[in-house]
Amino acid sequence: MNAQPISDQTWAGIRAEFTLPPLELVRRRLSELMEDPEPVVQQLVRVFIDDGNFCPGFQFLPGGHLHPTVTELFRRAMGLTSRTTISPSG
């Protein structure tokens, strides 16, 4: 398999198709809706592409609220990964 870098245009298409706004844009919009957006920002599902930090649009409800099902799934997934240990092979 010949691995080739993914072009910036392809990443832009993915971000548009999956509504992946940058974290800073989300933070700005949340600060327009609420006095202290930090508790919400701490709960966000994030996607890292190159040096960018993006927030999938599927986790938002109208008014800037987070979808409770998505945040619960993310919380559970993070709990599972924190309890998973990697044992040395040998």
C-alpha cells in the first residue's frame, strides 16, 4: 500500500461534509449564548486533524446546547479508555 498525504482540499471537504467547525469558532459562538462557555467546552467531542481541533456538529442542539446522548456516549468512551491498560507483550 502506497500511503500518500491527504490534500488540504480533501480535509476541507471532510470538514464541510461532517460539519466540523474549529474549536475556537465554537467557543466564540458559545460565549455569545452564555456567560461562561467553559463547562460546555470541556464536554465537547473533538476531532484532531493535523494541527486543528474541530467539534463535530452532530453534538449540538439548537441554542448551543449539547445533545445529551452524544455527551453521555463520549463520557462513557473516555471512561473506558482511562480504565484500559496496555500490558507489555512478551
